[in-house]
Amino acid sequence: MGFYLLSPICGPPSPIEDNPITITDHNLLYFSKFLLHTNPYPNICQGPSQSKIKLTKKPMASLQQTSITLQSKFLRSSQLPGALPSLNLSFSATFPSLKPSTPRPLQGGTKMSATAAPSYATALADIAKSNNSLDATSSDIEKVENIFSDPQVLDFFANPTIDILKKRLVLDEIVKSSELQPHTANFLNILVDAKRIDLIKEIVKEFELVYNKLTDTELAVVSSVVKLESQHLAQIAKQVQKLTGAKNVRIKTVIDPSLVAGFTIKYGSTGSKMIDMSVKKQLEEIAAELDLGDIQLAE
């Protein structure tokens, strides 16, 4: 048992080697898969040597012992002893003492994110496909999307001042309570270790596109004021299948009170196609015909 220091091999030593990415034994196999699709050091390694990585295994003797108090927000209620508001945990750190260094801002962050998210999503889909677990992984990704839709959760994991060990501890509880598959858990750990968890929303969207392409699935986003019955959703799916010719149709529901009544359906690879059956649209059309301007509904 040990951990690995990850650093680039691409010419003269660079400042980033003073603060390399660290991964544990159980993540090594999956991380090697991601190295085929992504470059952890985009500002350091350029050209044909960009994917050469040095892994240095360090002994467990260099570990530190620490103790923290963590809110048990992500634990199942059945796992909590009584009504304790927090869980005291003592664990061994998986990082040696490293010389503190000031994080360097990445150049062209938006452009880099645009290319990194599809790479991570494709790598995850490749692993899921090799495990014959595309559908189960898609279900995992929906859970991940719901979890990280909470701004506090995303801010916690994206905060560079919070120790990575605390992040791993919380992530372990999320994995257990959400019953995520091992490769999905490893995927999230890699994002945390590589400090790319801030891309999770983009990765979710890209994974959906990859999944839909691999399974010939059309995603339809159905927005309504109240939750629609399953038979209504089945009818909508059948209609979308007729319009698109897709082998499968996956429905994602959204509650939108602004529609007043009725529903809307967005579909297509970018959600650009829309069927609007809402009362809001009908009111807007009536207002346009009568030149009434915007109609304000009384509360």
C-alpha cells in the first residue's frame, strides 16, 4: 500500500513538480486510462511529449495523522448514532508534507475547459462501455448531477483552501449514500485529485451527449408546472421517437411554475428543437394579437 507522486516529463524541471498530483493505489488503473485522453499539465507539457508522466511511489511511512470534525450531511440517517449533529473521524492523511506553493493561474481557462470536459466524459464512457455498464453509469451521472447542483457542495469541492483529505472523506460518504459504482467513484476522486471538479457540470452534459450517441438515444427535457403522470411521459416519449427516429428516448423532467399550465418539450443534440404546449405561450400569442404587451398574472 502506498501512494504515487505524478509529475510531467517534458524537458527542464518545472515549478509544478513542487506540488504534483497525488493518487492512491486503487485509483492508479483508472487514472492511466484518463491519461490517454487528458493532459494534466496543459501549460507545462507541449508537443509530442505532453502525455509522458512520471509516477513515483512513496512508502506509507511518510503519512501524517490528523483528526477532523465533519458534518454528517451526506450520511444516511440509519447510519447516524441517535441525533448526533456531527461525526468525529480520525484518519491517516495520504499526502506527505509538501512545500507550500502559490497556485498558478491557468491560461485560457474557458477554452481549456471546453476541451477538457469532453475528454473526461469520453474516458468515463469508454470505461463504462468496457464494463458493459453504460446504462448504470448514466444513472450514476444523473445522481452526480443532482448532488453537485447544490452550490454549497460544488463550492466545497472546488475550494482550494480545503484540505483534499476532507474532500475525499465527504466524497466517500457521497459514494456510499448514492450507491455509485466503483469506476464512477474513482472518476470523481480523479477529478478532485486533479483539481478539475469545477468541470463537473460540463462533464455531465458531455457524458449525456456521448451516451446518447453510443446508444442512439434522444434526450427530451419536459418542463411542466406539476409532475406529469408516467403514462403522459410515455406518450411524449413515443411522439419524440416518431419525430426523431431515435431507437431510444430518455425523458428528463423539470418543474417550471412560470409555464402557468401545460408543458414544453425540448429535444435535439443541443435542445434547440421545442414543442410548446404551455398556457404561457397561448397567453403571449393572445397578447401579441391584441397588441396588449406583456400580460401580468395576479398572484
